[in-house]
Amino acid sequence: MTANDKDVTALNTLIATLLDSIDGYQKSAGDIDNQALADKFNARARERQSAVTKLQAAVAAAGGNPEDDGTLLGGAHRVFQSLKETVMGRDDKAIVSEIERGEDYLKGKFETILAEGDLSPAARTAADEAWQSVKAGHDEMSALKHSMGA
């Protein structure tokens, strides 16, 4: 596997996970009763889309085919979340808790890939830039969850 192949694989993994995050934020914005939180979720989704676009450009620059779909696991999580909402009802605290759980997962994916030392400088720069969005989103949602007593 060439350095470019490793870059493409790593960045596409991050893209797919970010796409799941965008879907999760958009779904949550539609499900939550609090309009201020819905606006916050939609803003995070837009920020994540910007990160995806930049990562896709880095994949293309490395000669790869940029990912444009989320992960199977992300789709399964959304189905589970919908089922849980049907059975238990929608609750703002529960929605924020699910978002924060997704942020933990996303943060872990980024930390794992960034800890690998074999990304090219261009791929590392692209991943580091996206990481700023992920870290800010994680920290914001974690603080929100704790402020709600969730």
C-alpha cells in the first residue's frame, strides 16, 4: 500500500464518519423540541459539511475517490435511535446524550487516525483541520449534556 493509498483510506474513513455525524445532527435538529438546540445542531452539521468538503478535496488531491456516503454502523445507529424514540418517546436530554455519544465515537476515530504516524503532511494537515471541528463539537456537546444533567 502506497502512502497515497494510506492517506486516501484514512481520510475516507474520517469522511464517512463525519457524514454520519452530519446526518445525526440533522435528524436530531428535526426531533428536538428546543429551537435553540435545533439551530445549534444545524450549525454543527454545516460546520461538519465544510470539514467533509475539505477532506474530500484532500482525497482527490492524493489521487483517490472521495467517500460520499456514511458508514453502515452510522446507519444502524440511526435506525436504533429511531426505534428507541418510538418506544420511549423523544426527550431533549436523551437526544443530547445520543449526540454526545456519537461525538465520543467520532473523537475516537480521529484520535486513532491522527495517532498513526504514516500520514503524509498534506493528509495530516487536512485531518488536523477537520479535528478542530470535531474537538469543538465534542466539547460543546459534552458541556451541554452535563449542563442538562443528562
